[in-house]
Amino acid sequence: MKNLVKETDLPGIGKKFAVTPITGGEIILIVHDNGLREIYRYDADDNAKHIITLNDSEARKIAGILGGMAYTPKALENMELSLSDLTIEWHKPEPNAPIYGKTIGDLGVRKNTGVNIIAIIGQDGRSTVNPGPDSSMNPGDTIVLAGTREQIKAFKTFVSAPPTP
Amino acid sequence: MEYNFLEIGAFLIFMALCGFIASRLNFSIVPLLIAVGLLLPPNGLIAYTPSESALEVIHLFGNIGVLFLLFSMGLEFSIKKLIESARTMIKSGVIYMIINVALSLIFALFLGWNTAEILIAIGIMVISSSAIVAKTLVDLKRTANKETEVILGLMLFQDIFVAMYLPIVSAVAFSHGGHISELAVSVGAAFLFIAAFIWISLKTNKWLDKVFNIASDETFFLAIVAILITIAGVADHLQVEEATGALILGLVLAETSHHERILRLIVPFRDFFGAAFFFSFGLSIIPTDLSGAVGAALTATAITIAGSLIYGAVMGRTAQISRRGAVNIGLTITSRGEFSIILANLGATAGLSPTLKSFSILYVFLLAVLGPLLSKESENIYNRLAGALNWKEPSGRGKSRGIIDPALLKRDKGPES
């Protein structure tokens, strides 16, 4: 991932970022001092072709989508987001994990591992945000966890073999 | 004094109209402002004489505008940025100066002007308008092009050049052909002022940071404008030219932690008063006065375009830029504007020869209009040139593009590794 992004100053205009993905090609992002963003790409003749101009809020929205905050790509169902000590992770337990059918309270998730389950996303895409102790999980659900890295690790071992209460 | 707001309003409506037309045509607003100002009374086609006070107000706006333009230019600098890009920038800047100073010096000598007039002519002919150039690049969606970095680097070099050149020219122009020792004294005084100012502000950098730590945007902005106008006044008293004072204040404040906040606050003011600057330049032109300088101005325009294209070609070679990019460089940097107008005004107030005055006005007008046009048409001009001279672009990079190297893909699998 070395030199993926090259940064150049454009005095009087803003900043230029040249992004070279491993699949070839090159995308140029211009961040204007006035908040506009522009995306360019080079055509076969090496000319920068303008693709789109975005204002600040549009650019942020698109950045969120690209960053996987709006929708997690299927290939990355175990995604994580770290904010210093706090880690938020999307985790999909094995379909044969011995946790299904029991409520979160029965499993004693917080007592045993320390993590908080902040959401359960069902296979149909419907999510239960902030589930109570009487909620339960179904095979194929993605569970959004919040906690320290150790707590999340403990949860992952816990769901594969929960101690009998 | 009674102000006729109806007349001031009418002038502003014309300025706003320029903006509308410019954005509709995807064209720089500057040449339109100058051209519309030229057509309007007191000197233009319409038989109406606006009151003195209304004209005064527009000219005052314009004079404030030039301060804001140069102040914001100074704010864009940072010593760190300069040092980072110094080597390539100086090389490219020196190449530009050698080509274009030589050409304009020969031209000015040919017209038989005196030292002060030659210096002003060189300044007018050598320094591009960074305002028009940056705007044109954004409007034409060329910000991502490779050659744009070269162009903007050159603009930066020219801005620094101006900061040193303006005090010299104004010292020479106001010395009225005095003895060489007097001249040396006034040039020395100008540089002493600049050096002292920069030294003091670098020493007081931390203190400045603290002083400007003002929570209210209103107070902060008032303080900035107060200092800007005062410094410009001090500079003027020392015959350093207000514009230089504003530019150097910008350079100094660029080193404080407040520069982004200042820039954010002054941009709308710069845009408004800056528009008034170009507009009032147009208003001040008396078209009938210019007839004597047509030949000289047209020759100078041709020389500038040629010199810029030569520079583009040289940079294309040294910076490995395509021929298309080289033509873009050459044609984009032909725009003349704020600096040339400042120098033309300086020549006028110093009471130099009237030919120089008409020459400079006509030349600036021609290249303020032609510059953005040439930049816009540079693709077509390139295609014509390429067709006429039978150029073929070596397409080196284009070939490998879009082909996925499977080895690379494999190596990078797994975002966590």
C-alpha cells in the first residue's frame, strides 16, 4: 500500500491528491480551498478528464459510503472502527455457533465478555438497535459490538463456546 | 458629501452582470469587468456624466480591492511550502524570467524609454495575473493536469518577484531621474522597511498569535482590516507602494496560526473589492487617448505570447510534460491583470511619459481579454499546431493503464495484513 496517495499543493487553489489503485489507472482528487471537491481521471492520452464536482456536504456523504460507514461490503462483514480505546466491530458468528435461540440476558454477554451489543443486523437487512437483554440472535445475523479490543476478542471466543450458566 | 446611491448601485449592477455573463460563458470575470467599465461613462459610449462622488466611491472600492487581492496572495504563502518547492520553483522561475525579461527589455530599449519607464514596462510585460490564471485553471477544469503544478509554481515565484520588484520600481519612478545616489537611498529605504517589518513580525510571531486570539469574528476581522489599511498607509508614506505593504503583511500573517481564519473571512471582501478594482480600472480608461500606442501594445502582446510559449516549450522538456501541456502552460500564463495595472497606475502617478501610460493600459487590456481566451482555446490551438507541424505524442503512460497485474492483486489481499 506504499505511495497509494500522492499529495501536492496547488497554491491559490487548494490541494491535489493523486490516487493510484493497484488495479491500474489513476484518480485525481482536488480539494479546493472553498470547500468544493473535484474528481478527475486520466484518459488514454494522459489528459485529466473531469468526472464530477461535489460540495462539502456531498463529498463527506460519499466519503462515508466509500469508507463503509453506510453499508458494509459483503466481503468485509467483519469490519472494525477504532477510536482510541473504543473499538466498534461488525461481527458475524458462525451459523452453528451455540448462541442462537437464547436471549442476550441468558447468555450474559456483558457479564462474561464486557462488550456491549449495540445492534443486531438481520439477514434481511433489518436491524435492532440497542437490543435489550431479552433480544436474541439468529443464524446469519451481523452483530455490532462496542468495547475494547480485548473484550471483543473475548466475545469472539465466547460465541464459539459459551460456558453453560 | 452627498452620495448618489442610485449611480453607485447602477455601477454595482453592471459589475454583477459581468459575473452572470462570465459564469454563463464559463469565462474569467476580469476581462469583462474591464471591458464593461471601459464602455460605461464617464469615458465610454453612453452619454451620461455620473457624479464625482459616485466615481470616487468606485475608485475607493478599487483601491481597497488591490489591498485585499495582494493581502490574500501573501496569506497563501508559507515559508515551509516555499522551502519544499523552492528548488523546482526557482529553476522554473529563473528560466521564465530570463526569457521574458530579455524579450521585454529589448522591446523597451527599442522604444527609447528612460530607466524608470523601462523598469515599469518590463514589470508590466513579465508578471502574469495570478488571480486570472488560478481562476481560469479552475473554470476550465484543468486543476488536475500535470502542467498546472508548473503554472502555479511559476505564479508563486512571480508573486515573490513582485514583492521585491515593486519597491525598486516605485523608488526609481518617484526619484524623477535624480542622482544615482538618491536612487540608491530610496531603494535601500524600501528594502530596509521590508526587512525590518519581516524581522519584527518573525520575532513577534508568538505574540501575534496571542494578540489575534480573538473569539468574536467581528472583532477579529475589524482588527485585521485595520492593520491592513494602516500598514498600506505606512508603506505609501515611505513610497513603498500600498500594494507591497499589503502583500508583505499577508506573508507575515501567513506564518501565524490564524492564517486560515483570516483567509476564510476576507475571501468575500476580496472578491467584491477585487471586482471593483478591475472595474474601476476600466472606468478610468479614456479610449481616445490610446490610439497612439496601438502599434506598441500589439507588438508587446505578440512578444509576450511568444515568450510564454517558449517558456512552455522549455518547461515541457525539463519537466517531462506533453506537448499539449506545454502549449497549455504557454497560453495560460499570458493573462495580465492586477500587477500590470498596479505598475501602470504607478507609472501614471509618477508622471512618466504619456505614451507609456497609454501603452500599458492598452497592453493590460489586450492580455486581460486575450489571456483567458487563449487559455480556453489552448486545446484547439494545440490541435491546429500539432496538425500543422505534424507532431505525434509518444503515448508512454497510457498503454499500461487499466491492465491489472494479478501478482499485485494477490500480494495485497487481506486488509489486515
